[in-house]
Amino acid sequence: MEKEERLLAEVRDDFGLIRVLEVGDYRFLEFGEAVEQSCVFMADPAWLEYDYSRAMLLGGLCHEAPESALFLGLGAGNLTQACLEFLPLDDVEIIELRPEVPRLAMEFLGLADDPRLTIRIGDAVELLDSAESADLIFVDLYTDTGPAVGHLAWNFLADCQRRLNPGGWLIINQWAGDDGKPLGAALLRGLYHRHYWECPVKEGNVVLLVPADLEQELDFQRLQSRIEALAPRLGYSLAGLMRSLRPAS
């Protein structure tokens, strides 16, 4: 029997409609007409329901001991919540375009008002230059019509990598085409000199793991150890996603 869908909040801003829906134990953030942005298991807001968000957390584990993170795009905030819970972060900055999104995330979607967290409102493409450098940068900029312009903006994507601290990682949630390659694959290969890894996920996206520089490699053995150590706390394993990692083709 299907569970009843309940509307918890609905607001309009300069960019359109935002809604929060509840179905059973889950709440959903939607943009526009029923375009799901995020899903939160309310009993545990740090639980990551979808593989694309788990693949982004996997990207965070590529760093041995990240202290700082920058999130470009918030959504419901459950990836941020997971990173605050499971990574040794001291300082987390979020840049979110729409002021109603963080308000709804805190009021309805379990995002904690953590003292390590700073939220700034504005366009990530415009505000990136004023952001602190970070060990991890997560790019997840989507509207109700698809990826925002930053996902294919050469200068912006290059600036994201430049804002990484030495040893840092840039994690990009990218759409994929019918061929399974990430959106803008040719641009990405040229920009990052084919030196990154791709993690295709069942939702149809490809998560990119981009190191800070060409000398930096992904240590699979250490990554596997971190995955194994974290699995009991997560309640699931990221090992399958690690096995799906492939070098940029």
C-alpha cells in the first residue's frame, strides 16, 4: 500500500517554486513541478539514501584527514550533515543561491545548526573567489531544469580546483549522457588533463573526483581501509562504489 504524500511547506522565490514533502519516514525537497532535489530519512538525517550522494561522501574519504570543506549548493543538506558526522571537519562553508533553501533544510529536513557551519547566500560562480580555500570542495548545483551553468563553465571549474588546499579533492556531481560519460566530458578531460576519477551511479549521474594537482594520486589501499573502518558507523559500505571507480577516459 502506497504511503500518503503530505505537503509540509511551499514557497516561491525569484527562481520559482520550492516544496517540502513527507512520505512515511522520508522527506523530499523539490524544485519546480515535482523535480526532486534531495531525500532525507528523518530518523537519521546523516543517512545517505542515494548512490550519488554516497559517491560524493566517498570522494571526501579520498582525503586522509580533511579539516575544511566548501559546499557549492546545499539541497536538503544531508550530504553536508553526513560529512559533518563522519569526517573530521572543523570548518564547513556552504554557498547556496536561494535563501529559502537553508531555512527549509533547518526547519523541515534535519540540517543541524552546527557551530562549524557557515552559510552564505548567493551565486556560487560569483562568490567562489571570496570563499576560503578548503581540503574538500563539493559541487552540486542543480535547478529544476538540470545542472546550473557552473557545471560546464571552464573558468569556474578551474577556479574550484585552484581553491583546494594541497592534497585536497574536488567532488562534482555531474549529469551523464546516454553513453555514460559525464556532461561536458571533452571539456573536463582538457581542463583537468585527464587526471581525475569517475564514479558512475545508478541514478544516472557520474561523480567526478578531481585531485588538487597532477602529482596527486588516489591511494586505493588507504581509501579501502577508510571505507572498512567507517562502514559500521554508516550502516552501509562504500566498497561497491569504490570498485566502480574508473580513470577519466
